[in-house]
Amino acid sequence: MKKLFGTDGIRGRANLYPITAEMALSLGKAIAQVFNARGLGEKKAIIGKDTRLSGYMLEAALNSGLLSKGMNSIGVGPMPTPALAHLTKSFNASCGIMITASHNPAQDNGIKIFDHEGFKLPDEVESQIESLVLNPEKQGASSQPDPIGKAYRIDDARGRYIEFAKASVRNHSLKGIKIVLDCANGAAYSLAPLIFQELGAEVITSAIKPDGLNINDNCGATHPEAIKKLLLQQRADIGVSLDGDADRVIFLDAQGRVVNGDRILALCALDLHRQKRLEKNTLVLTCMSNLGLHKSMREAGINTVTTEVGDKHVIENMRQNGYNLGGEPSGHIVFMDYVTTGDGIISALHVIRQMLQRGKSLAELADCMQEYPQCLQSITVKEKVPLSQLPLLERELRLCQDCLANSGRVLLRYSGTEQKVRLLLEAENAAQVEHWRDRLLDCIQRELCS
């Protein structure tokens, strides 16, 4: 059982274990030891971060650990997670390290690690690193000092990603499109507007003034409604809301209605299907995707494969089976023909390109599936007690699933990155969703929150 790594790297409150300078120092040593032994790529690590104040502390500590074990480091400053993954491969580095807590608030931070090809690490490699961190005596001691690495700073790294992102749509002109772009005061605050502007779009920006404390603060992919008023005032064609590290994106159509990841996956799958470019005619989803998406894909003759929650699991399935499109309703969209992880900017480019090529609005493109009524709630809990030890909640869950039968579903799971339990309810009838939501929330409050 892993103790440090969750569903998306290591994450928690900055300056509290495990997101401390001491842990980051030890983690840097462990990363260097594991990747030096693997011998893949050059002996260097690319380090990027989002705009959180605590990123400076963690970067310095990680650097010290890496250098003390003979690994060089290349700092690229604030950089979207997908850009860091691309640069890791582009620079032929042993690994990439991204300091971010993604969509979490500013007081949190985290660390994501990528291999030499720009992919998130498999569980067995995470376990090797974790074992070294938790057992520092395994990090090796000898009478001779380890060689010392050197730290570099690359100032033009973002230019490589800008050209890479534009090339993913073959530098297709976006002239005639007006975009309201919310950068969440995060890693893409300076880079994302340039990409859309260089392709010819008119860009109205929002949340592009990070101060170290305002990342994701009532903005970005977790708050897409924040740009609705601006979008309507500007009569823009589309709203694009990135999260703190820009690996996911949520859209607004011209009327200000939210278009989530499921609808984006549907319209992109249908587009690739029409072009006969959807590998093995299959879309990869997680168990969180709406049943309406599965239904629309069946009707279009497209297969769906379901994985556990987390874009890491989606990507692993795609790599193992040769699929090229997958993602999550939260806005992680993976175009495996171009990227190795979820990429909010490249996803937006492909959606806008499709709007222009087909001469349709986002609302028209997104009207390709009928969503089942759904409730998705996150509840902060005192302790993550195994659900099997909560008899009242277990009984209610069984009753709910029996009642919904084949016309809906219920899913209750703990967050892998926060002290929360997440409830998903879905049914053809909205009244059923509301009824079971109230009953289950009551049980959760009584057994997990009191």
C-alpha cells in the first residue's frame, strides 16, 4: 500500500507532511537514485511549477536532493503540466518533475513525476521512489561522496511548447474566433494567451495575474461560471477555463452554458470517427463519465472502455491497447496522437478548429449526447474510514443500487488527493437522484462527518 503517492502524484497542505522541504529533499534524492539506475535518457531532470508561493520552497529542496545524487536539473519556471511532460521528452531527460496541486487551492501543493517519455509513472516505479523516501537508510551510504550535479535555468522553454501546441492543429488559423480565456492565475497565465493569439484568435483574458495565493481562487476549470458575464458582454464565441496547471479544461458556449469534459469527449470522438482516425474505434473513459455519453457512443457505433478514476489510468489503458482518445468529465482530455497527458490548451485548440472547419457553434457540436440527471458532490470527512466498516452507509448504497437497477448507478469513493468522499448518483429520473442523494448524504454526515 502506497503512503505518499495518490491518484495524481503526491499532494497535500504546503509546509505540512508530506509537502515539506524535508520530504522534497529526500524525494529529490530518491528520484535521482531510481532514474540514474534506470539509465533512460540523459542524467537530468526537468523541473516546472505552477504559480503557488510554496513552489519556490519545494523547487529548492528538490534541486538539492537531485544535485546531491549526481543528477543535473533544468528549471523552466511556471509551466503547464502537459508542457513539462513534452519538454521532458524533448530534452531527452531522465525524468520530469512538476510542482503543482492542479485544481486545489493555493495553500496546497504537490509533486507529479514523469518518465523520460513524458508519461506519468507506473505504480511500481512510484513504489520504488516511495520506499527510498520512507526508508532513507536505503538511499545508500559510502565512504566516498556521490558526484554532484549542476542546476541550469532555461528561459526559452515555453517557446518549444508554444510551437508544439500550434503544430498539433497544423497551425490552423483561428481568425474570426473570439475567446474568453480563464487561466486560473495558474501555470498557463502568460503562455496560453500567446498560443491562441499567434493563431489569429481574438483573446479576452481573465485570471492572468498570479500573486502566489490566488491560483484557482473563484476562477479556472473548477469555476467556469466566473467568466460567463465577461463572455456575454464581449459576445465571444467560446469560453475556455483552464485549471491551475492547465492539464484540464472546461468550456462555455456562446450563451454561457457550461460544456463539460464528457461532451467534449463525445464531439471529439465523433469527429475522429468521421475522419476514420479514431484508433480501434474506441473511446477510453473513467467510471465517472455520464451514462448518456456511453449511450451516444453506442448509437454512433463507437466502443467505450471504462477505467478507474484518474487520467493516469486512462492513459495506461490507451498505451496498452493502442487507443488515441480518452479522458474524464472533469476536463482531462488526452489526444494520444500528440500528448502524453491531459492537455487543456491542445484540447481547446482541437475544439475550436472543429468549430471553424465544420462551421458550427460549440453549442451545436456539444448537442451530440443526452446527459442522464446526475448528482456529483464532494464532502469533507474527518477520517477516511473503509466503507465496509460503515454498516448504515453500506446498507443504503445496496438499496440505492437495487432501486436504480439498470437505469442508473451510484458510486461512492474517497478522493485520492483531498480529505473528501465523492458521491456520484445517476438515473433516468431526476426525482430518483434527489431522493437517494438526500438519503446517502444523511448517512455520510452521520458516519463520516460527526
